[in-house]
Amino acid sequence: MRGKKNDPSLFLLAAIVLLLGAGIFAAVNTLRSDPVEEALSGDRVINVLYVIEKDAKPLSTFVLMYYPATKRAAIFDIPGELGLLISRINRVDRIDTVYHSGRISGFENEIEKLLGIDIAFSIVMSIENIGRAVDLIEGVEIFIPSPVAIRGSEPVLFPSGVTRLDGDKAMRYVSYETPEEDREMGVFRRQRFFLGLLKRQAEMNEGLKNPALSKLYQSFLDTGMNQRTRMRLFDELVNIDTDRTNIQSVGGNLREVSGQMLLIPFYDGSLIKEIVRQTLGGLTRQSEGSLSDRVFTVEVLNGTVVNGLAGRTAELLQGFGYDVISIGNADHTNYEKTEIIDRSGYEDMVKTFAEIIRCGNIRTESFIQENPEGELTIQNFEYRSDFTLIIGRDFNGRYVTGN
């Protein structure tokens, strides 16, 4: 008996089904293989861990949180001396104890537990590669509040004001240490550099897509990402407005533990988790631009003899979302009363700022003044912060007392 003839339409239908299946499989596989696209499709905050290494240990560690839908970002600075109960070694120790150059998953896991988030990407750059990367992107522009002279075999002067650092100067600026500088001021310095690096990287992003430059830049980064994923991630991060993104430091109390000084997080770490939750809520809140969305800038000056008070106060204010653009010493150390100088022009906003530390001593300063001829002139062409906080003896580190 002769067999049935095969129907050509069945072959066509089968081919169509196979092609559709292959297409769906390829699309799903592409989505899974590109974690940036996966994060975007899931409408999630993208968390990126940045580590600047010196001698194979973290010099600075930052967690960048970016929400693509609103283009908003926030950054947390994780001090290496942060003291935590580290389960894998079953003792309280520095968080960077578990850091191993080239395999940082243990370090990343501790930061995830500390902040209560998942970190999707990590980018590690050594000091040497920082220099090479900065040269490739033609320098990083930062604001230096006061001039700094570094002595040694190769002395260098960092003038005050807006300065563009080349690779060699960037390496020196990030890594130098001087006896005159408080720890907090060194942390602040590296934070401003990191923001400058992010901004310059965004400005040069299109140029870095050149195949040769992209491959070279990729060689300066230890990311665990392929080149395509890294470029896709940077395409998203280019949307961050670094001028309106502040860095919040994980704060705590210094305590001696087993012969070393550790920074123990406030309230056993619950405060930083709460701040992170509030920060993420702000990033993901869909709203029209308003005054409440604006990041107000602050200058903190220490008018007392208490060392490091400006830096600790800056950390406090950063936790409430203010961008501390400068810290330093006041013109003298005998301020009895804490004072706020307001240049913002927003009475409600300065009152909100003052309530954080319960300060009732507010003075308004205008950029506009009249010259002897009666003409209006700009008082100072140099940018000044919205608020200047001058710390007096009545400040106990959290509140102004005796009001």
C-alpha cells in the first residue's frame, strides 16, 4: 500500500513554529544575558558598587543607586573602618577585612546586608588605573575649597577654585595624606573627586564608544561585565545629574574593639537601612519638578576647638539629603552660638534645614548689594552654597542646646 503524501503546508507551519520559538528563546536569552536590560525591564533601581583600590585594598567605596524612570540617583560612601559583625569570620571587624582584590563578592555581600539592598554591578579601579582613565577622558574637573601643597620628591600644588586634574594629579589628589588634614576632610575630598569622575565619564560617553577607546577604557576597569553590558550601563548612567546628586556617608561612633578603632554604625545599623529606604522612596517617586525635589547645598565650618566636628556634622546633614559642598574651619574657634547663613532665598527651606539641628540663629545674606553709586552689583562671582552652617560651642554634635 502506497503511503500518504506529506502535506507541504504542515512543513511550512512547523518551520514557522520553530522560527517563532527560536526568536522567543533568543530574546529571553538576550534579556537574561544583559543584566542592564533585565533591570530596565523590571522597572528597578540599578545599584552599582564602585571601589577605588590602593595597594589592593579599598581606599574609597561607593554605592550608586540609580532609578532610570525618574533619572534620579543617590550615592552612599562606605568607610573601610566600618565595624560590623562579620559572619564568615564570626567577629566584629572592619568591613574591608573581607575584601580580596579580584574577587570582591564577600565584600559586596557585607555591603548588601548593611544597606538592605541587592547590588547588580561592581566596578573596581586601582589608583594607577584611575590615572590612566582620567588621561583618556581628558581630565576631571573638581572644585577645591582651599589650596593644598604636597611636599616630597615630586611636589604638587592644588590651587583653590575649579581645577581640571590630569591623570597624575588625580592619582595624587585621591591618595595623598597630610598630618594637617582630618580624616573627614580626606573622605570629603575623595567624594568630590568621584562625582567629578562620574560627570566627566558621562560627558565623554559618546567618544568612549569608539571601539579602540572603549576596549582601552574597559581594560582600566575590573567589572565582571562584558564590553557590551558595560557600555549599556554607562549609556544609562549618563542621565545622572551629578550636580544634584549628593553623597551620603554611612556614619557611626568610633570605638576601640580588639585594639583597633572601628566606626560602629548608629543604632546597630538600623539607621542606615532606614535612610536607604527613604532615599529609594525619593528616587522612585514619580512627581513633577518642584522645590522639594531640589538638592540644597551646604557649607559647614567649625567654629570650635573640637577636631573633626565639621566632618561629622556634614555626615549628619548628608543623611538628610543635603549636598555638603565644602567643610573646613571658621575664621576663629570662639563661636559661642551656632549660626546659619541663608543665601537660598527660600524662607521655608532654611527653616526646615534649621530644624534638623534645632538652630534658631539664622542670618540672611544676599548676593546683590548696592555700590556707592547706587547701582546693583553681584557681591561675589564665585559660587556660594545655599546655606553656611557655622558650628558654635552650643552644638553637641546633634542639636544646638540652650535655645
